Amino acid sequence: MRAGTSFAERFRTVSGTPPLAYLSRWRMVLAQRALRNRDVRVGTLAAELGYGSESAFSNAFKREIGQSPLHYRRQLLAAG
């Protein structure tokens, strides 16, 4: 068995989540926190979180959270 496979299996056993799913979810938690600050630009945030483009980040955010980063921010700021 390869080391990467062993790691992935062990990670999943311990955390209950595959490593890439965990990483994706963690990125979205960081993104949600960052989007509370209206000065944070979505493109800059995408790069900081390791996405190759703002579009890739926006698509991942929408898939995970259910709305675009800008819509999420607008809704968050309107509520608070």
C-alpha cells in the first residue's frame, strides 16, 4: 500500500472525512470568516486560499455554501 493511500485511509478513519473534503470545508470556513470584512477582495481571498482563479473559488464556494461569495457577504452585512 502506498504512503498516500495509508494517510488518506487513516485520516478518514480518525476524522470521519476524506482529507480533500476536510481541506475544502476548512477553506470555506476561512472564506466565510474573511468575507465578514468588506475590504477583503474575493480575487485576493481566492489566491490566499489556494484557488487558481476567482472563478474556481466562486464555484467551489457556491457548491459548498449555496450562494456566491459576494451574495454571502451582502447578506451577512445586511443582517449585521
